[in-house]
Amino acid sequence: MNLGYFITPQNVYIDLTSQSKTAVFHKISELFTTTMPELNFNELFDAFWQRELLGSTAIGHGIIIPHIRIPAINQPKACLIKLVNPVDFGAEDKQPADLVVSLIVPPNQEEHHLTILAAIIKQFSDPSFRNACRKANNAESLYALVVNGTLETQAS
């Protein structure tokens, strides 16, 4: 499985300004609604906040994976943000997040949703991959790195 199935170059961003959860969820919602105008910014923003209130989407090592189910889409979509200013998302390892992989999935694809999440977690658990993402100087380089990397799962 490759993240390229779910992400476009327009949904990869180097964020120089966000310094809070609110700003991060704002940027995620902005990226998705810019590339998919059928989505509603406020609904996405609220859904990401509600999901985070259920429990932190931080997986440690400076990675968060905000993920929600949205009825307005028929296939999973992702965005990737590299934060220049890490933001505390309450990770168990206490490391603030500087890499954000956000996922939106149709409500009827629960199993696919979990498979994609597991693949993202596995890929970003590799320290050399995380470091390469952190060294990317621009969105194009980050996109190329992530799309050329394989999200390894048993379902691949």
C-alpha cells in the first residue's frame, strides 16, 4: 500500500506558522477543502476537534495522525504537514508533534480505515523514514519521499 493512493501534492505542506492544536486542525481542514470543495471547512474542523477530544491522535516520536470519517467522500484521502514549530498533542512520550498525517475516510470503510492507519503507523515508526521527512526542505521533496516510500501491511 502506498500513501500516493490517498494523497496529492496539493495536500502536502510545510507549515511555518502553526503553534497550537487549533492552528493545526485549521490547516488540515484548509488543505482538504481547497482540494475537495465539496467538503465543508467548519464540519471538518469540528470533526477533527471532536475526534481529538476522544483521545490524542499522537502516536509518539513527534507524529500525530488525526483521522475522521466523513460521509461527503467515497474514498480515503490524506494530507501531510511538516510543522516547523512542534505542537504538544499529549503524546505518551511527551514529544511534541512536528509531522502530521491526517486521514479522512468514508463511514462505510471502517476496515480499510484501520488498515490504512496501521500502515501509516508502521511506516512512520521507522526512525530513518521520520528523519528523512524532517529533513525535507519543501513540500515537493516531502511528497516525493512519502509517495516513493511504501506503506507496508499484510494486506499489500
